[in-house]
Amino acid sequence: METAVLNTPLNAMQIHFLQSLRFVKTDEMFQELKQVISDYYFKKMEDETDKWWDENNMTNEKLDEMFAKSHYRVSNK
């Protein structure tokens, strides 16, 4: 596994998070933590999507129209 090189110092929240990882003792705990983090970011994405939908007065019909006007390129590889 490659080690990432940080070009910027960690902030206090990042340090606190890393320090809390010392309590993760088993693979099961690690998997649970990964799921919690994944759920958190999914919820944030969902909230932003809902906000965009509301701000743009979106409907399924408008979304279908947007996709109909889109051009998709498919690689023949």
C-alpha cells in the first residue's frame, strides 16, 4: 500500500478524528466505522440533491427533457 504525502498540515478536527481511530480494535469495528462514514456522506449528497431539485423547481418531466438533450459518448473499446 502506498503512503500518501500530505502537503498541508492537518486541522484540529482531522487530528481528533485520527486520534479516535486508536479505539478501532477489530475488523468489525472498522467496517462499522466505514459504514457510518459512508452513510454520512450519502446523506449529505442526498440533501444537496434535494436542495438543487427544489431550487430549480425540478420535475420528472424536466429531468427527462434534460437527459433527452444530453449527448452520451460510448467507447467502442
